[in-house]
Amino acid sequence: MVKKPLKKYIPILLLIISFSGFLSTQILWDTINLNAEQVQGDKLKYSAYELAFQGVKLTTTKNTSIELRNEKEPIVILNFWASWCLPCLKELPSLVKFQEKFKGKVRVIGINGDEENSLDEIKKVESKYHLNFESVSDPNSEISNRFFVTTYPVSIVFNRGKVIFVSKKIHNFMDENFIAEMESALKAN
């Protein structure tokens, strides 16, 4: 067995260590900047959501007229869903339980994005999942566009017109952390 001197490999090791350090620093810097940009982007989106909230008037499938800025419940949840969206349907049972738990304190409004036969599809889902909140038909995405919703499910939670939570994926509304957040928000009102 022939031993090669270790000195030969020192420059290569130093180069690898230096490059790794540079790469790690760059990744960390990009992550910090990305997070700062994301926070700034979220603030802008939240401001847009809040502005839309102040100007939106809805008519539910049960012919209830809703002007969001005049809602008596301090917390309003806009849940954007569609009958063909499996994640949307999966989260509905927890949303029904959530509405039961906070009845009279929280207003849940479903915004349905079905483009065809939307009223029929809403009725089917209301019956199958025993929805205890009203939904609005949005077949032309007029409401969704005002809230920049392009995929489903999306839930935006407002407390007195200010955004306090946004979910852009399936959400368990009965999650103990989410429940604690809502209880805390209600106590502050």
C-alpha cells in the first residue's frame, strides 16, 4: 500500500470548504431576503383582502344579502370552494363543526367557484355535508378575483375587517391551535 502525502489534497480541501462556505452564505442570504419579501407581499395581499372586504356585497343561494363591512359577528371566514375540489370537500366537516362551536360569534360564508350548474352543485354539497353556513355562487369568479383567489380551497379569516389568518390549502378548522387563536381574537373584541 502506497501512502500519498496529505499535503497534496490540502488545496483541494480548502477550495471545497471555501466554496461550501460561500454557497451556504448565499443560500442563507437568499432565504432571509425571500422571507422579508414574502412578509412584505403578505402585507400587500392582506391590505387588498381588507379593501375588498369593505366593498363586497354578496347574495347567498338562500337570497340573503350580505354586506361584509356591516357584519355583526366580529369574525368572518370566507371559504372559497368548489364541488369538484376534493381538498375543499375534505375540509368541510371541520368547518361545519367549527361553525357549530362558534355560532353567533363567527360568520362563515362559502364562496363557490363551480362554473356549470353552480346552484345545483351547491345544493348537493350542502345536503351531503350538512353545511350550516350559507354559500354564494361565483360562477364567473367575480368575487374570487376581488380576493385574488386562483386555486381552491382558500380561507380568509377577518376580525372586524382585518385579516388574521389565510389558508391556501386544506385546513382543519378544529385544530386546537386554530381554535385557540379564534378564542383569543374573540376575547380581544
